[in-house]
Amino acid sequence: MANKLIVIVGITGNQGASVADVFLKEPGYKVRGISRDPSKGSSKAWSDKGVEMVAGDLNDVESIKAAFKGANVIYGVTDFWQGSRDPANHAKAKEQGRTINEVLYDIEVQQGRNIVDAAATVVDTLDRFVLSTLSHSAKWSQGKITFNLHFDAKWMAVEYLRATYPELAKKTSYVQIGFFAQNWQGGPTTAPRKQPDGTYKLHVPMSGDSKFPMVDPRRDAGHFTKALVDVEPGKVLIGAGSFLSWKEWCEMWSKHTGKTIVYEEADPMELENAMPGGMGKELADMFRYIDHYGYDGRDPDVVYPWDLGVNVPVTTIEEYIKETDWSSVL
């Protein structure tokens, strides 16, 4: 029996790497990864593991079409934040009198469409297209959340796919990866802060009682993808290791570090004031959305890993906390 081919967008990132890890161990699959530069060390590391690495740029739809040729399974993902490291995008924002976030939104929307257009060219060989997305916050908040652009840009690819390629849509499932467990490493917003008396405080701009999905994407995105390949298409899966509140997170953190921690709800305006130019408002609107409308907007169509009816190995957030080195904050 011939091997099936899975093609992975973003194989050098958290999600794509996790998908590659799982399917490299799955009998009957060959793995192809897409990289802008297959000669880079991060790409060669995958070649050394047996992955076929090919060149592809999400801004060049023809290169993605070539990379998808012969695919039986595709994992597609875009990265809103990646473009913020390109000085040309900041120059463009300044020239147009827009925020960098609005420029990044346009880039991600187009990249999502490029992935969808390319996947449509191999619909005859395709068994499953798994598209990484996030919920449409402007829709589910009824227009009250307008600047959670890294959520909404991803959902635009879903709407485009469903409106443009009905045959591809019949073979597509969606995964909304939850709040990254590692986000505390990116700044103080979700990191415990040591206080003068030796205790700790978690200061996040949302209610400590609001529950949301949290996940270790590097470990579990691949398991979510494998599950979506194994069940019927059309699922909208929330990629979660646990569904919890910040107060519950604090209880777990205290249990495994032996440190006293209290939760303090912050004002989202703190982020807007601390990070001018759009980034602060982007994150503030994200927290407002999760707090008041849910990470998934309370979309009635979503399911969680434990609802799929198949075994989906997940890393619980208590396991993540227990296994993490917290010395940088301790």
C-alpha cells in the first residue's frame, strides 16, 4: 500500500513542528514540509529526520501550489505576528497612516487565501485539509470587539474557502488552537510577578473566573490534526489541553511551585497605554473578547478534543505547569 503524503505549512513553527512529530511516527505517511529557505538550519533539522523539505512562500501562491502537489493531507497555518519583524511592513504602515496591525491583517488574510487557493488545486488527491484558524470576534461580539485582528484575519480564510470552493470545504476541518501555555514567556502580562514580601501576583486584563482553552501547541497540535484526519470532515475543533480560569491556573501554579500567588484583574487600558501604536489595543481587545464572549465566541458548532469520540492525547495545563522550569520568574 502506497504511503500517503501530508504537507505541512509552517513546519519550523510550534504548530507545524508538532504535526510533523506525530505524522513521522504514523505508519503509512510521508511528510513534506514547506519553508521559505530549505537550506536554513531549522529546515535541515527536519530533512535529517526524513522530512522532504521544499521551498514555498505564503506570499507566492504558485510556490504553495507546487508544494501541495500530490498531497493527501494538508496542514495550513498563518502567523499574524511574523510580519511585525519586517521593517518594510512598518514603513508601509507609516506611509499609509495605518497601524502595523492593520497592515498585518491584510497580509494574513491574503496568505490564508493563498493557502486555500493552493489546496483547491489538489482537491482530487486530498483526503483532508486541516486549517488552523481562530474565531471571528467581530461577529460573535456583535461588532463590540473590532481590533482583535489576529483572530479575525484567520477566520477570513474559512469564509473565503466556504464561499469559493465547496468541494474543498467538504474535505476540510478546522482547528482553533487555544491560548498558548507558553505566552507567559513573552512578557509580564501573563507571567507571575514577584512581590516585595516574596509572594507572587498574576495581573491579567480579564476576570479571574472566566474559563478559556489553554494548550501546549508544540506538543499537541499534531494530536489534534491526527484526530481530525481520523474523524469525518467539517469539525471545528478547539485545540485545548485544559479549559480553565486564571484563578484555577494560579492554584495549579502554587501547588507545583510551593509559592503563594494571588490573582489581580487588570484594566485592559493598561495594555493600550503601555504599548502604543496598535499592539496594546490588539492584545487588550483579545482579552476583552475572551473575557466577555469566550475564546471561541461561544460558537455552537465548536467541539473540544474530549468530544470527538476518538483518543486525543493532550497535555493538561497542570502537567505543563508541573514540567516547566519557572526559574526565570522564581
